[in-house]
Amino acid sequence: MANSYDVIVAGASNAGAMAAMAAAEKGAKVLLIDKSGSSQFLFRSFFAALDSNAQRRAGIKVDKAKLMNFLTLFYQGNVDERLLWTWANHTDETANWLEDNIMKPHNAVLRVQPDANYETIVNTAFNTELALTTPDNDWAHYGDWMIDKVKELGVTLKYNTKLEELVTDDSGKVTGVITSDRASGAKTEYAATKGVIICTGGYGGNPELMQKWDPLGYKKNVYSDGPRDDGSGILAGLKVGAARDEEPAEIIFDRGAVKVGTKAEEHYLIDFKGQGYFWMGAYPLLKVNLNGERFENESVPYQFDTNAAAKQPGYLEAEIWSEETMDHLAQFHTQGCSRLGFPGIYNTEENKAEIQRRIDDGMVQKADTIEELAEKLHMPKDNLVHSVERYNEMCKKGEDTDLGKEQFRLFPVEHGPYYGVVYGGRLLATLDGLRINTKMQVIDKNGKPIPHLFAAGNCSGGFFWGSYPDRVPGLTCSHAQTFGRLAGQYAAEN
């Protein structure tokens, strides 16, 4: 039959492309669909592993037991620990496959990032990060290579094809999908003899679902960077009896600059073009609430910063710095994409250029005095002046006796010109989804697998809870690709 396949995968990004390739390698006839016109730009550039070939070459091995205990503590037991261990036991083979089959044929490499400096428990970090790079240490935009490999393995790829619903037989077994054409809306039914794998992402691009499933996330995030994430795959799974996580999980950057006076509860812009992007928000500089009062130890994982701001008036915060600060960002030793220089997003000069863009678009405020800056930020002058003076006093002494920030992350704000910006969260993705078991099978509320239904990536649940552990850099990409690869293998073996 023309519309009959062994395995059908919905979503052609990190999890879905890997699932399709893994199923094809097992000899399955595979259909890979995606509701957008392309997916090459979606593949993440950081991959987490523990004892991969790349790490062995660099003499780095992450302590698996220590990491698993850290994640259990981080999530407070609100996950299925068996999934954590499933990931830990398979991420290295996925990294090695990625390097051997995708990177090496294009003279690219998985490059270990050896820095995981920390002094405090809250910043406990692990050397999990592998950056996908070119030999000259630049970004390897490998999405095209992944899609080319998908086609090389004989997978049928259909873009502009959206999963609308799952087809089941009288026993409840999933037997196929009904899709719609993006342009015409025409419906088509495809049969799947071995399984359907949902890899359609989260729901951050769906305001209604955000307000329903993650109401606080809707308030504290002023931008959502995932317009594709409409929750359609999760909804399709729920219609056939799947269980889903009952509490939200998110990956959020504290990098969403807004204009002074913005009301976060009324500002949820869904966009992938980086409007209001404020990279320096991830740095532990002086941060105050909208009343000009310091309220947190700024040296925390970036999502903790957004969480703390969400408990302040207006769900927003402001960062305060000086011209001098921007020449000393290296001392803060951040990691992942917030790192100064490659594989971070910006170097010093590029950051200054971004700050100028934010000044030009009216988001960053610049002033000769703290009093003038307070006025431009609509803050009580006395409060902001006091916060800056108190902070500078502790910086000079080398000890934050108010909130306990490490000495190496203390830098005074004492010489003009001064800068300030009001900002909130940038939602990269929601991470709560359909519950699965260790074979990537979607389960119902009784923990029983729904026959022939699998899920991986951000639409699958049980692995994350609450905030994202950014001190395990590359975890979301590795989670998606590792579980996608497992889902493809298990589905093909049905």
C-alpha cells in the first residue's frame, strides 16, 4: 500500500530525525512528517554525554552516579528515575553515532568543553558538554547533514504535513495517523504496522495551553522562542488515553529584554527571531526588582534567576551595570551558551553591539548617574542608589554578606556611564509531556503501554520537572536525540 509504513515519526527535528534514522537502520520502512516547511535549523549545537569517544580523547569522564544523584536532588524526586538512568546508559552511544555518521563525513568534530568551575552547591556543574564544531572551532550547523542522512537511509520525508490525530483499532492499538496538508488542509491517512513515534515538541507556542498547563510560566516569560511548539502531538496522545505530566517543566533563559513599563502578564510574544534578546542577562551582575531593591544571590542557574524574579512585583527584574563591567565578563566564568566567546553566543565586542541595539530599540537605558538611571527605569531613586552603594561596598570588601555571592563574581558598579534593562524570561521550550516508560512507549494513567505508540523529545515526559538543570549543559539535545534513537529502535523491533 502506498500509504502504509512500518514506522511513522511525527516531527523532523532532534528526536524525530534520530528516531527515523534508527528505525531505518533496523530495516523498517519509515515515514517522517513535519508540519513546517523545513527543520534543518532546529538541531541543537550542544550535546551532553558522560564517557563518549570525544570525552575519552580529552581525558574527561563524568561520574554517572554523582550526576544521577544530583539530578534526583535537583528534581526533588518528581521524575521517573529509571528514565534518567536510561539516558545515562545510552547517551554515549548516541554521541558516538552522531560523531561517526554525521560529523566525521563532513570533517566536523564533537569538541569537549572542559570548564565546569564552581564554588557553591547551587552551581554544582558537570563536564557533560560536547559542542558540535568545525575543525577551525566554529559552529557546525549540522541540520542539513542530518536531513541528508535521513534521506540516504531511505526514509520518506514529508514536510508541510501535520499530525492531526492517531488512528487506533478496537483494542486501542495505534495503527496509523491522520495528517493535514499545510497549504490545502487536505486530510490523509497513513498506516503504521509497527508503531507511531510522536516527536512534535512542547507547547510553548500555544498561549492557551501555556495558560492551562503552565500559568506561571506564561506570566514570567515575556518571549517564547518556539513558534512550532503548539502541543499538537501531546493533544493527539491524550485523545487515545495517554497520561501526561501533571506539573510543568521548562527551559528558560533570563534574557528577555522589554521596554520599561511592560506588564509581563500581558506580554507573551511568540517569535524565533530573537526580539529583545539580552545575552548579558545570564551573567550574575547586580540585579534588582522593579522597586530598585536587590532580592537574590544572582549567582545561580539562569532559570533560578527567572524564578526568583517571578516572586517579585510585576514578574520582572532589572540588571544594572557600567561601561567598565562589559570589559570584565570573563571573570564570571559562565558556561554553555552564556560563556564569553565560542561556544558562547558573543564575545565582548559583539555583546557591546547587542547592547547598542537594545539602546536603539528603547529597551536598555543609559545614564550618567544612578539617579538618572533610576528615573529612566521608573524606579524609586533612593532605593536604587542605596542598592548600588551597598553592592559596591560589599564588592570592595570582597564579601557579599547580604546574599552570599561568590567573591569572583562580585564586580562594582561605580563609574559611569551606567546601564539598566528590565527583563523577564525567554522560554526555549516546555519539557513536560506524555508519560513514557524506559522503552519510549507512551503509557496510560495505570502505567500500561498504549500499543504501538512511542514518544521522544520535548513532547515526552517523566524526565524533567520544574527548572532545567543548565549545569548539565547539552542535556535537552541529548535527551531528545538519545530517546529518539531508542524509540526508533524499539518501534522497528515491534
